[in-house]
Amino acid sequence: MTTPRLVSGYTVYAYSTPPNEDGPACAYMETKKDGSEEEPLTFRIFKTRRFRNGIEAMSAARNALAAVKSVDEEGVPDPMPE
């Protein structure tokens, strides 16, 4: 998991999962309203991209997190990678 960023009152994280028998490596972002007890919102990012390994997926997740400029009232980061 990356070092979180505070954007528009939301804590935003990025992480990846390694490939396994269920599928390829994946990249994710999570948002959580700062100070909230609610569960974070999880978004799978780069859904159409096939990562060869977890390291490649984590690199993409870090880059996506660095690009986030805002988070809307519903917790959706912008820009949201495809």
C-alpha cells in the first residue's frame, strides 16, 4: 500500500494484488472520508490493462494516486484511470 494522500477531505490510498489462480495482478485505489468510521470505497483501476506482476500493478497504482487532483462528494477520485 502506498503512503496515503489527503485530497478534498478524503484519505486516498493505492495498492495492488499479485496474480493468482483467479486472475492477473490488479491495481486499486481506496478513498475514505477523513475522520469517518465508514468503510473505505474501493475502485479497481486500469481494468482493461494486464499487468505481468504485482510490481508493475503497484507502479501503475502509485502513478494513478499521484495524478488525483480531487475527490467528489461521493468519494470518487478525479481523474479516475480506466
